[in-house]
Amino acid sequence: MKTVNPILAASALSLLSTLSTTAQNNSARELDIINQLSTQTAVSALPVTGFLNAPGNEKLKEFFLTPVKDATALKGKRIAVLVADGFEEIELTGPVWYFRALGAQVDIVAPKFVPPPAQYGLSVPEMAKTHVMAIQYLNPVGWIKVDRRADEIKVDEYDAAFIPGGAWNPDNLRHDKEVIRFLKNFNQSGKLIAAICHGPLVLASADLLKGKKLTGYWNIQSDLTNAGGTVLEEPVVVDGNIVTSRHPIDVAVFSIAVKDQLLAR
């Protein structure tokens, strides 16, 4: 009976252990990123993994699961995410993950919580007072905690303002006087304003689109034209201090464009 060389056996076991540890570390890192891209589940959810694994989204998945090259690229930059209930999950969590991975400070900023009128007969969860609700294509999927309120922030505190999409989120934001006031003042300062999907509707309400080239979700493009903008059918459009994009599938190129514009300023 042949005997196994103890040294070779030990080397093989060491290699297997190393490979196993590497695989576990990669899996743990990817799971950590997936968790960062997901909001706190409170109802039956459509996992973000379903979106990233959908046919045609291979490059988007690669964007999120590939470590950033320079974790300090945006160090010192502050970004305000203006958001309300009904935001499209990946359109907030995706760019926020990317900007934070590059070293930026990102604040989730929402209007003051206002309970619905009693005559509506609605039951509002307690966390609605401190969180805003995420959706995935009109399906409520979770909540994300608010860092600050719109009436608390000042223009000189931030380098960029960012508005995610979602069919309900912009309607909530464009009705809030403090959000509109902040955007008008932010635009006058010449600082960077970014919006994706339905988000440009808020810029229309702030009267920031006249003479601007931009893009947005397909069923709001006529609204953007009526607000004085020139709509282009492109994944991302940069015109002066305004960056816009169309859809969740454009999240990667949108995030990169915002980063590049921040670095150029």
C-alpha cells in the first residue's frame, strides 16, 4: 500500500484552505454589497439580486460587485440625497453605495414627516416617522433611514444634490416648499444637481429646465419638454451643472457621470 508524502499532503490541505478562505471572503464581500443595495425589508420584497441577475444587466452587476479602485476619490465631498416615500430602490441605494465607496459623505434628506389626514383612515407604520419607503417598479419593498430634514439643510453644506426616481417620490418632493427652495438656491450657486428616472420632474417644479438638455423616464419626457427642456434619448446627459438619466438600467453610467462631474469642479 502506497503512503502519502506528509509534506505534499500538508501543502495540498493548505492550498485548499486558502482557496476556501478566498471564496468565502469574496462571497462575504458580495453579500455585504447586496445588503448595502437593499433597504430594510418591512413587506414582501422583490430582492435586488433579481434585478442584478436579470438578462441584460450583466454590466450593471459587474459595476456593483467590482471593488472601486480609489476609495478616497470623493473624500471631502458632501452629497444630499433629496428623497421621499416611493423612491425606486436601486436608484437611491446604487449611487449612494458608489459615492460612499469612493469616500463621499452622503446624507439622506427628506421632507418633514406629515401624517395623512385622519379622514383617509390610513394606518401608518411607526418607522414612517424616521424612514422613507422604497419601491421596485411600484411594489413597496422596504425602508431607509432619514439623516436630515429638508428644512435643516443649507446650500453651503453640500457639493451636490441628487434626486432618485420612483413614480411617487417626485410627486411628494415637488410639493414640498423647502425642497423646491433648496434646489432653486442650489442651482443659483452653480453646484451640481443630479436626477434619474422620474427625478427630473422635481427640477421642472423648481423651474430649472428651461433651455437645458436632459433626459428622463420615457413617460415623463413630454413633461420635461413642456418645462422648457430639450429631451435626448441617451443613458445620461450632462448640461452645465445638471446631470440626468433615464432608468434603473442606467444607474452605473449615471453614478460615474456624477462622480466625474464632482471631480471636475
